[in-house]
Amino acid sequence: MEQNPSSQNQFSQPQMPEDQAQLAYEISNSSKIKIFLFTTLFLFAGLFFNFPLRDFIEQKLAMALVGLPNCPLTYKSLDVSYLLPGAELKNLSLPSQCSPLQKEMQFTEVGVHFVGPSFLPPGIRFRITAKTLTKEVKIYFSQGLFKSVLKIPETDISGPLLQEILGDNPIKGNILIEGLVELKGKNLNAVDLSLQSQNFITNPMEVQSFLLPELPFKTLSLRAKMDDGRTLQIQNFSIGDGKSPISITGKGKINLNQQVLDNSMLDINGGIAFSSTFLEQFSIIQLLLASKQQVSGRYQFTIKGALAFPQPSLL
């Protein structure tokens, strides 16, 4: 019996061209990969932002910060981030007992973020960012197995920042500071410090009953190093030049007291020169210098005693 052609058309399915079938197959596979990737991404995002791990870390950090021995920190808020692993504190207050300046310090924001591995010393590296009302300062902290290192990249320190730190504004102009500090436990082990300025000016101040006017020293330079954990060597120190009202050069050492830094002992030697205009303005200084001898155009001096109570004297 012959089949009716119309019955074959009734039950047969339309055929897709071969090139379109291949394209559909490729789109289907790529879609599956994309769906898998997006699903995985959303899964991890859900774990990070919804799982109580975030709250757990914040609670532990908060307990650690408040419970620091002899140094209870206070702050307004604490936030933990994952994209750049770390924590940020708002309106942090550092009590006076935590600072060598014996003064409470205020920061609008302090951030600690993981940077990557550290090679010297072998360990991990963090970036610490501290913001005050006038300045943002960055320090890199590397924690190794037996020691830690603080690196201060070249940072501009100005009078307003010193006003916040010291409670006074002793200078005008800017000082560039750069340094490296190595610690073993709580003790200083090594120091490499540099200070430079080309516009250094001191505001009026009282020094041993003398009221000194504003002094435009202009230049300032200091280099200090320590590698034995005991003696900080002042390799060179200079302030002012031939055009300054006062010019000072010196070098020496500071024997550190690791328990009480204020009791560290000074042993500094140097020379000081005064401009004729400055001596005319302060005739009493000429009386003090009358019995002193100059060496290469400078009066020699020493600074001895404890860091908290230095005792300068002319030779």
C-alpha cells in the first residue's frame, strides 16, 4: 500500500540547517560555563557578605583593641573589608600612656590592610594609614617570625601636624622624614632615619629664660643609625647656613634606655655660629661668649644628660 505523502509531513519534524545547529550547540556550552562562573561568584559573595564570619572578626578585633594592656583604645566604628583584606577604625583615640609623647592623640581614621608577603624579614606585610585633621601618613609594617619592621616612606611633616601631635606649633615650613625601624619584641633593634628641609623656620620660643624671635634657619639635615639595639649614632646634624641668624652642626650618640626612653643618655658634640645681626640684638649672648674660643669660626658645645632633661654647655 502506498503511503499518503501528507501523512508523512504530519508526523515529521522540521530539520534545522547544520550550521545553525552547530551555533546553537556552541552557545549552549558557553552559556553553561558562564552560568557556572556566575553561580560560583555569587556563592562566594553570599558567604562573605551574609555569613557571620564578618561579624565574628569585627567582634574579636574590637575585644583585642579595647583589651590592650595599659593601652585601652577608643573609637567610633570598626569595619572589616574583604576585597583588600584589612580593617578601618573611625575616630580613634590613642591614650597618653600609649604614646612616648605622653599626650593623647586623635585620628579621624586608621586603616590596616594586608599588602602581600614580606621578604625582609620573611613574613607578611601590611600598610597602615593614619589620618589626622591635617595629614594622612602611611607606614608599612612587616611582621616576621622573630622580628618586625616599620618602614616610613618619604613623608612631609608640617607645623599644623606637629601642632596636633605636640599640642604646640614650633615650626613653619616642612620637614621630609624617611626611615626604617626594626623591633625585636618590644625593643628597638635597628634604626635608619633621615630628616631634610629647605624652608625650616622656628616660631618664637623661650629657651633657658631667653625669648627667641622667629628664626629662619631654612636648611635642616639629620642622619641617624643604630644596628646594635643600644646606641643611636647621630652621624651628622646641621641646621642653618651662612645666611642664617644661627648655624649649628653636630654629631654624637644617644645611649638608649629601652624601658624608659626619657632616661636615654645624650652625648652630643658640635659647633655653633651667630650672625653679627643676631649678636647685636642679644648682647647678653656676647657676654657669655667673651671667654670662649672659636674653632673654624664656631663656638664648641656639648649636650649631656638624660633625653628628658638635656644639659647643653659651651666649651
